[in-house]
Amino acid sequence: MSETTRLVTRSAAPRQVWQLEQQGLHPLLARLYAARGVASADELDYSLKNLLPPHSLTHASEAAQILADAIEAEAKLLIVADYDCDGATACAVGLRALKAFGAHVDYLVPDRFKLGYGLSPEIVDLAAAHQPDLIITVDNGIASLEGVARAAGHGIATLITDHHLPGDELPQADCIVNPNQPGCAFASKNLAGCGVMFYVMLALRAELRTRGHFAERPEPNLGDLLDLVALGTVADVVKLDRNNRILVSQGLQRMRAGRMQPGIAALFRAAGRDPARVSAFDLGFLLGPRLNAAGRLADMALGIECLITDDPARALNIAQQLDAYNRERREIEADMQEQALGLLEAMPPAATHAAGIALYDESWHEGVVGILASRIKDKLHRPVIAFARGESGHLKGSGRSIPGLHLRDALDLVSKRAPGLLLRFGGHAMAAGLTVREADFPRFATLFAEVAGELLDPHDLTRTLATDGPLETGYLSLGVAQLLQNEVWGQGFPPPLFDDNFEVEQQRVLKEKHLKLKLKKGQARFDAIQFNFAVAPGSHAHAAYRLEINEYMGVQSPQLVIEHLSET
């Protein structure tokens, strides 16, 4: 963690708070939502009728026509997925919907260690063995110029569905659906890959409906796939704008009601979590990592199989395998983090205080460097890229950024200043991947630090926590914790974080790394915990905390989960 953390309090206009209260919102929720820019309670109506219409997503209607023609012609469709949670859920959405529409469809997911990311020429050659008439990408493809050209060489049509930022040139696909492609006026640029695929399936159902396709077969309820869409959306850490909050809220409602795919139910069981009380946090930190573990350590086909099977016993068996992979991933990650901290300690101070940091060890696991980058980024509050040696002998890096630095744009600048240094790269503002030659790593590390230093304001290098200010002691209750848990929070729509001064009555260390506290404010006492704490407080402390529910031996109680602690 950076040496200093600045706390800033979100402001909420009193009139806006008052208006939301008048519209029936709980006073605390009115304050929290006003501070997040919500002007009307209507914006919090997450019913499906408020989703942006599918036809407003550029080329979704054309994609629907291509797919409807393919279904009528009994053509062979092949989905090429990405190997993360978003890619797996997008693939499952496509497979389940297309099969329900009567399509002949199969899927292929690249082995990240052999074939790498996206619709590469190599994965196309592999796909050609299936003899598909049409390849459909999910959560990838916008940068796959060579792969689309290779498919055309095989006589295979391509439909790209993606949400990643495009490069200077688009692939010559038969159709591209991506809210971030030039000229797309879709009002939500933040759809995850699974969201894009869900929209294409909505457009396809509308197209098939006009063709009388459902005269002799039942029309599928695509709402039944929203548990998959919610999981992929949260796990991919895309901004939860209103449209995404609708998708996530609908998925959470179905999970809480017990209406979900057998694979999702099995993942809950493997994680030891009751879906009746699921929150968006659980999707990102419990279910998502278990699915991702397949792509990180083994083969994401295992994760996709978990999501597409209708056999609960098979789903549970796979979910337990995924849980075992996730435990192994955590052990590998802990070892790598220890090594990374050792590398940082051995660096000269100027290198560790640089605006951007690149790390590499030849023993690191390619599937885990992204998580490692995220952990070190959190500790240092710097953009971090961690590298591992790929099967090709080149180094594959995965980076995570901080507010103020658009990571893909930074890599683009590096590539322009040093042509040929980056063999390939792509990604988002907050996460990106790249490949370099091993001999070029020192040069890349130096150039990345320089570019980050130019793009980041010095202010950005101080960790800033935005809080919602103090929480009245009367609200520090189980009921309010449940109220907050039932709302939809996430990236770009942050969960409530409060801060206040407390007396520290008791403190003890659990498992040598977690700080358990008994805090007092006025006459009220509260249980609190800080995970992976760095410094124990004195008798008085200022805490930034989330109000959560602790469950022990079947009994629920409110607990303050501390994000930042300092002495007062």
C-alpha cells in the first residue's frame, strides 16, 4: 500500500437527498444515491422494461438476421470464447439461447498457454476442423484482423461480438457487434462480453419471432439467462451504469429466488454461500474467481461445461473441481506475491517510486500474473504489469491500473515510441495484456515507467478513498446492513464506505494477518475486522469501513469491515 491514503467525502446536494426521500427512498439510501449522481427514484427502477432496446445496439439487428438465416439453413455455428469469467458466461448465454432456438452450435475456447487470447489464426485453424459455416466470437475478436482473414481463407463467415476497445483498424468480419466500435451510438458503452451476447440473442429472438419461427416451438424466456449475465458483468469489473445495474439486479433476483442454472447453484454450494442472500460482491469475489481458476490453471472448457450442463450432479462435480483449482491458485498467488515483494525490496528506491512498475520472474505462472499485478497495484498504488514466460518463450504480461492512467492508451504510447517492442497488446483503461521478447523486458520496464510518469498527475499517485462520511450509530445495525446488501453496487457505482472516529476497546490478530477489533462510539460498541492489516492502532482510531453482515454458527450480526485505519 502507498504510504499515505487521502480520505475524501462524497458530497450529496441536500435538495437532491430530500427529493429522493420524498419519492419513497430510505433516508440513508437517499443520501448514498444522491452522492452517486442519482437524480430520481426512477433511475433505481431495475425492471426489464427499462433496458435499452436491442435494436439500438449497432449491427445487433444485422447479426440477428445472419443467425436467423443460419438457423433456417441448418448451418453449423461455432462459438469461440475467451478464457475468463466474462467469456465463459457469454459462451454459455450463446449456447443455451441458440440451442433453445434450434441452432446447431458448438464452442471452442483457446488454451491461454498455447494459443493465447482472441480469434488468432491458430484457433481458426483448430476451429476449421469442426467445419463450421459461421464462427461467433464472444468477449473477443475486435482486434483479430489476422484471425478473421484466416477464417475467410477457410471459407468460414465471422460474427464478432465483443466489448473491448478497437484498434486503428477493424477486422473484415461479416458483422461486428461492439458498443465501443466507431459510430455505435448505443447509450451504454459498458456492456460486458456476456451483455453484448445477451443483446444479440434478444435481437435474434425478435427476428425469429417476425419470421414465425415460434409457431411450432416454444419461445424461450431469455430472462432465464440473466444469472449468467449478472455473474459475467460483475466479474469483468465493467462500470455498472444503469443498464448494467438492471442486468445485474435481474440476475441477483433470480438467484435469490432459486431460479438459476445448475452450474451457478453448484458454484454457490462449492463456495459455501446461500444464494438466497447473494450480493453483487459474492459474484465478484466468490463465484467469479472459481470460474476464472479453470482458465488460469487448466482449461476454461471446464468452466463452460459447468455453466451449460443441465445435470445438477455433474455441475456440482465440476464446481468442486473448480473450487480445488481456486485453492491451488491462491497458494500459487501467495508464493508469487512473496517473490514480488522481494523483488521490490531489492530495487533501488527510485524504481519502486516510479509512476509505473513492471515485474518479472521466470518461475511465475502465466495464468496468475494478472491477479499478482492487482495485488501489488493495491499495495503500492501504482500501475503494475507482471510478466511470466509463455510457451513461445516470449514474456506475457498482465497489467492493472489506478484511476488517472488508461492502461491500454499507455501501452499504445509505448508501442508508438518503440515500434516493435510490443509484439501485441490490448485491453481496457484498468486492465490490459501484452507480449514482449524476454530480452526487451528491461527496456519495456524503463519506458513504461516514463510513460506512466508523463500521463499520471502526481496527485493520482496518492491513494484516495472516497467515503460517504460518518454513519449515524442508529444505522449501524443488522437491518441496515441487509438493506445495503440488497442494493446493486459495483465498479463505477461504489458500495457505501463510511468513516468515523472510534475508541479501540479490544484488538487481537487472527491467523497472523487479520485484525479483529471491538470499537466504541458513544455508548455503542461494534465488532470490526481488517483483513491483511498492516499497522495496529492505538486506543483511538479513524476508520473507513463497510457495514456488512457477519454470520457465525448460524447467527447474523453487523460487522464493520475496515478498508483503512489510522490513529487519531
